Amino acid sequence: MTTHFITAEIDLQENPAQLQQEIAAELAKQGEPLRWAISEVDREQEKVTVEAIVTELEPLKDRG
């Protein structure tokens, strides 16, 4: 298993619950999120920047 620090830009949503769902869906594309935080909100561009730590399972290597 490996961990990665990632940042993602997500469209700002009016409903906080919908924003959380959008963040979870985007982070799931990168791996299993351990923790995440909104680090910036750009109201003019209607974007939020999310920083996260995600884990990925590494493929099993041939031990032959």
C-alpha cells in the first residue's frame, strides 16, 4: 500500500452535502482517502481546492 498527497479542484456547490459528495467522488478516483481538507475557496471562479492523503493498493509483484 502506498500513500499520496494530492490536490484537486472541485466546482463549488451551493449545498454543503452535495459539495462533500463531489469531493468524495473525485478523491475516490485517486485512491482511498485517509483525510482531506478544503484549503482554498475561489468564489470568483466558483472552485474549491482540496488537499488529501490517499492510499493505493500496489499490484502484487512476481516473487518468482
